[in-house]
Amino acid sequence: MTTSATLNAWPSTLGSRLAQALQQSRTAHAPSTDGGTAAGLVTTRWRLPARVDAMSSAGAQALAAMLGASRTAEHDELAARCLQQYRQMADDAAQDDLGRALAAYLGACRQAFDHEPLTPQRWQAITRWLQAWVIDDTPWLDVPLAERQQAFERFAVLAVALGEWTVQASRQGTAQQASAAWMARSSLRTQLGLDLPALCAVLRSLDVRTAGNPSVVRTELGAAADRQQGPGPV
């Protein structure tokens, strides 16, 4: 049963479940999952109505925390642009998919650490991994809608911002790349309590499976998106 304490600590609960999944998925076969559409786009059951009239402060606060700064109006503006760009790339129609946004964020963290672009295939592979190991074992329907929307905005904003900062760092040298990796490590620890090298070790193992399972997603996130679409929101 989901208790009020669990609801209030949902981000912590999610982080704990992710940490368990990182350990379990190393040594066990993935549970069977459904999801996806006839067109091949991977979706999850963590879908919610898109809040398009306004956004919470969650994304801006997460950006400021990743930079080690106090939140300003500039963070609010940047977060709004990142959220808009994410929705354009995700193409989730009238609903936001928190599972896909979380997958994009985890992939962006790996991109910053491994200097590997978050391709559509990798994005879908991470989404499927979350479906198999995390989503069905984490509270959802009983969590307040506002809290779910804030989580979506936070992960979507961080995924785009971190991806674009990684692109810029790749053009500026090793010191800047190390800074982007530090931001990913700090953000992942703050948001979910996870260790970045441990996450990347598991996500690398998914690459083998993506070769025979190409994605139909038309756009890519972060470094790959930069190559296709030009400069991002930062």
C-alpha cells in the first residue's frame, strides 16, 4: 500500500528503485514488458496531461542546483526554452511521458560522462530498461498530479540543458568536458541519489541490444540533436 510518507518521498523512492535496478539488471534477465505503439515509438504508462499554459519552478530550480547557483529569472527563461525544445523532440502529442523524460535525462548524464551522443536508439533502449526494471515497481497513480508534472518538467529540462552543455563542452576542450561531467554527476546525485559511473556501466550494456533494434524516432537529443538542428537553447 502506498502511504502518505511514500508519496511525500516519491523522488527518493524513485531513486531507490533505480539504484536497485542498476544492481539487478547486471545479473538477471529483464522482466517481460509491453509498451510502444504500432509505429514503434516506445512509450510508458507514466503519461500525464501536458501542462502547456504554465510551468512550475521545478525545472528552473533543478537547473540552478546543477550549476551550484541561486535561482534567477534567467534560469526560469532557460528552463521554459528547454522544456519547449524537449516537447518538440519527444513528439508525445497531447500527453507528457515522464518515463521517456527520465530516460532522456539518464541518457544525457551518460552522454556527458562517456561523450557518446544520445541517439534515438539509445533513448528507446533506456526507456525499455526503465519499463522492465523500474516503472511497474514505483508508485505512480496515487502520487499527486502536480508532483508528477514537476518531475516531468525537471527531467525534461535537465535532459536538454545537460545535452546542450555537453555539446558546447565538446567544442571547447577537456577542461570544459570535465565540467559537464561534473554537472551530470552532481545533478544525478542531487535528483536521484545515483552514482554516475555505476549508471553509465549499465547503460553501456544496452548499446549491444540497440544495434538490432533500430528506432523510428526522427530526432535526437543533445549532441546528436545539435548536429541536426543547429544551436540549442543555450
